[in-house]
Amino acid sequence: MRKDKNERTAEQLFRSRLFRRLFASYVILILVFLIGASGWYLVSYSRNERESRLAGARQSGHALATEADRTMLTAKALCSAVDTSESFRNLYQTIMIEKTAPDSMQLYRTLGELTRIKASAGNLDVYSVLLGFTGDRRLYAPGTVIPLNQEMAMKVQGTLIAATSAAELLNQSISANIMINKRFLIYAEPYMDVSNGSAKGVVMVLLDPDRLRALADGLMDFMCCLEVRNGGTPVYQNGAMEEQGEVLEIGSVVNPRVVYRMQISEAALRPPFPVSVFLPLLLLVGVGCAGILLMYQFLRIRYTPIGRITRMVKEEEHTETDDLEDVIQGITTLISERNGYREKMITISPYASHGALHQLLSGNLEGNEIQVLRQEQFLGLRNRYYMVGLVNLHGAGGAGEQRYLDARALTARALEELNTEEMPIAVCPRDLQNLYVVVNGDDPERMTALFYRMLPAAEEAMDDGTMAVTLGVSRPGTELELLREACLEASAALENMILGGRKSVYFYEAGMTGESREYVFPGDLRQRMVKALREGQEQELSSLMDGLWEKNFRKKSLSPEAVRQLVDDLHACVNGALGEISEQSTTHIRAERIREPATIEEIFAYYRSTLTEAVKARREIETGNLAGEELETAICDYVVSNALDPALSLSAVADHFGVSGKMVGSVCKNRTGKTYLQIVHDCRIQESVRLLEETDLSLEEISERCGFGNVLTFRRNFKAAMNKNPSDFRRE
């Protein structure tokens, strides 16, 4: 009775125009306060967030400039080390001043000095260091001499930075050498003449551009463009400049001519508005609602005397109503509205036919868009739960695109035939080899059993024994906003085929572990692979892979997480071994990371085939155009016949036969038991002994005939071999 009386009192109050006006004025004041406070809060948040993001972008830009300067400083130090080395000055004196060819020992020490200088950088970004003399037809690199097709005419004034190949920078056309034709970020400085301060050549440091590109890509959250300029000329660019956005220019500390120019993206400065931002607004709205209630109570107390006076002056009209009829009418209205709502609901199956479910599965719909679809009654679940499955198709023998399209269409048709009124099914293709299937039902156990029925249904529809079907299934869900997370769970469940194999159904479980998380990975596996690759031992490589399998899968039961870590280590090991081999030959084979779900047997087979392919490629390169025995004999005879020629070098022999310098050295060692330099040295010493014993030629003439180049080199090598000076040997 008291509640009814309060309701009637409230109704009487709102019949008064005066009360409504007073109440409305207070409500308007409170709303104006809420709107003003909310606007001030949002504007302050936006300004502070933008300034914070802008400061972060500037800090990241300075960090990139510092990292780039560190690499440039390393390159500058390498150029300085080459410029001050006595070995290179002696080499320049021999080649360009004395116009004679360097002897093998001098050339060996010079190339070794380049190798030491490159190794002193300790930086993986430095690919190589090159030295060339103006007017010379050779380019010196760590461990090798690269012949040029014409004399080098390039002269560098100051520091040169360019994103190009060494061949293009030198205006040379050399197709036989991969290193100088590959594009690098090149840092070059002139090789200076100490006597007159003029440039007599060029020193180039080849830097890996992927490092700078990775640093630039890491800034793409803040920057839309990065330019590196040298003296106002762009030498490297990542991205494109936009019409708007702050441009940040940072000068290099190492080289004042180098400027890093970056444009901060306006889109990156727009602040996000997470749910936590709106919590103070919700609190403010709550305070406003409480204020409205307090105003109502205050006005009610203040207006009561005025209401009594009004009723005394003018009697209000009262209408009698039947409470039972009001209750019946309310129930009827509620039922009719509920039925109308149910009739407007569109279940997941027809929703999928319009393509919107595919957008939801692929993550193209934002949370606010999903909410709009819910409010407009365009999206809903007929039943309480849903489960997402990811169907993977894998054809043996490298199935073609058309074969996968046919298999995917047959699988989708077979799954759709399992659709029922109690458990609707929607099928959406993800890519060429994978399909999403969404099941909606009220009983998770029956939904799980349905996924087990899908596997034989798909296999029977395709009728192809070489096509394997595997399913990964998510946990049951109830909120469509979490459908994308369910897709990720299905994908994670599918990856468990790495241990379980194909043609199975895998269900996602949080924190899935095996019996053991520890795996065995030998620390010297990479070195042993490098040795086997160098020697072409396919059987040894196969034994290494078999040993790794035996230690981890024969007696152990690893968890999927441990297996994935093992695969990551194996990928790094194989790629490291291949990379080390590629630095010493023209073999450039890499193992790509397997992106699609695969079994551990398939992964090991892939790395086995990659190693075998690398061995075969090296064997084909080293054998050249001649047969093995014939080639080896020809190489050894050529070295012995031309040992007295001062222009003979390891690279000259390799170029003559069209093979690598490493192969020449290997042939000499295998056929004679001596290295290439030892063979040449012995031949020259033997000839000098004969001339000393049988002729009266001077030491200068003997050194020239024997290919030593000068008397000093002849004396040093003769004494090292015979333990006597040439003059003492002749007197005896």
C-alpha cells in the first residue's frame, strides 16, 4: 500500500507544470556539468596521450640514428685500419709503383690482413671489406682477389654512402662474382697517399641493408617514412612521405654530411580509447544520476506545500482502473515483444551465407561493429554454445592448386550435409588448404562427437587416399565477440599434429603439456654439419639427423612446446651451417621456416632434403666441366708448369679452370699432400738450387727467373727452406 501511495504521489507531482519545469531545469544543469566535465576529460586525455606518443616517436628516432651511427662508426674504423696498414702500402708499392706482380707470400699476408680487419669489427652487419687501387684491374677482398673487366677509375672524395652493389659503384660488369653484384649499403672512403694526401684507391665496407630495414620497420608504428641523406642526396629510403606529419631530422655524430630524416605518422599519434579510459566517465555519470535523484527528493519536499494548495484551489480528476486488466495487458505485451524479437533473430547459418561470418572469423570486424550487429538484431546464436574447427587438407607429392580447390569444395559440401536443426553448421574457407567450420548447439558433448564424424565424412567425399584431413577444434564458447579467439584456439590445437600425426581430431586445452619438456640438442651439431657439408659427406649428415631423432623421440615423450623449441634450434643450426658454407663458395641454399602445421617426421625430412641438396650443389660447382680425375691432373700439372711465373696466383688458376679457389687448394692437397703455396714454393726453391749449382747467374737474375720478384724475398724464402743463404750455398 505504501509503494502504491508513493507511485501515485510521483504521478501527481509530474502532473504539475511547475514541478516539471523545476525538475527539468535541475536536470539540464546536471547534464551540462556532465557534458562539460566529460569533454574536458577527453580533450585532456587526447592531448596528453598525443604528447606522450610524440615524445616516444622522437625517442625512437634518436635511438635509430644512434644505432645507425654505431654501424657507420664501425665501418669508418675498418676503413681507417685499412688505410694505416703497412701491408697494403707495400702491396700498393709493388703493384702500382714498381709495376710488378706481388709474390704469393705477400699476397697471402695481404688478404689475411683484410680478413683480420673484417673479423675485428665483431659485427654481423659487416658483410665484407674491399680494397681497390686506381688504375688496377683487381679488387682485394678477405681471402680472395676479384679480377675486374677494366681498370678501376673511380676516385672517392670524402665519405660516400650508397645503397647499391660494388659492381655498379665501380662501373664494372662482373657476372662471375656474386658478392660484388649483390646490393648492400656501402660505406666508402678514399685510400689515401700519405706523401701528398691524394686518393690512390678506394676502401669499401659492405653493410647488410636488412639491419637498417629492420630498424626502420620497427619504427613503422610511429614513422611513415625514413630517409638517409648524404650531403642532401637521398641514399636510402623506407616508406613514402605524406602531406601531413612532423618531419624529424637528426644529424649523424660520426659524419656531419649524413642526416636521418623521418616523418612521424599522424595516424600513430591518434590516441586509443580503451575501456579503462571510460571508467572515470561512468563514475561521473553515476554521480550525475545520484544528483538527479537527490534533486528529485529535494524538490518533492519543497513542492509538497505548493501541491496541497493547488489541490485545494482546483480538484484534480481521478480515473478508476482495473489492476487485474493492467497485469494481463502487461504480460500480453511482454510475450508479443519477446516473440517478435525471436522472429527477428538470424541464426549463424544464414548469417554465414551473406559472408559476414567470414569477416568475423578473419578478424575484419571490430568490437563496436559486432555490438551494432547485436543491437540491430542481425547477429545472434540460435543455441547457447558454439565451437570452431579448422580443417586442414594436405596432399602427398606436392598437390597443385586445382587439386586443393576440388578437395576443399568436396569437404565443404560433406560438412554442410551434417547440418541439422539442433546443431547448425557454417563452413568458411580460410585459404587454399584450410577451412573454418562453426557448430552451434546446446550440448558440448554432442558437438564434440559431431567433429569426430566430420573426419570420415570429408575423407569419404574426396575418395582420395593421398589427401589427408586433420581437424583442430576450439573450446566451447558463448560470446560471438570471442569468435576470433576461438579461431586461434583451433589453429593452436591443429599444431599438435607435430607429434600426433595427420588424419586426427585435436581439441584445444589450456596449458597442454607432455610427459617431458626437456629435449637434447648437441652443442657441436652445427660444427659437425659444417664439416660434413665441406667434405660432401651425405651419409654423415644423415647420421647426424638420425642421432638427433634417436635422442629425442625414440625413448622420450616430449610436449608440443618442447618439440617446437627443438625445431627452432634445428632451423637455426641448419641455416647457420649453410650460411657458413656459402661464405666460402658460390653455394647459396637456405632452409625456409615451415609456416603451415606439419608433423615432426615431415619437418625432419625437409631439413634432410635441404642438406642433401646443398651437398649436391657444392659437388656440381666444384667438379666444373671436366671429369674428376682429368680435372685434378690438369690442375696439378698447370700449377707445377707455371710455378716460376711471378703472376701465378690461386685465383688465376681457379679462373683458368672455371672453379673456385677452395677447390684448387683441395685438389693440390689431396693429390700431392701439399698445399698450393707449398707446391709453388718447392718448385721455385728447386729451380733456384739448380741455377746456383750449374750457372754463374747473379742472385737478382736467379730470383727473377724463379718468380720471387726481388732478391729480398728470394733470400728470405731460400734460407727458410735450405737453412742457408743463397751465397753461402753457392760457396759450398
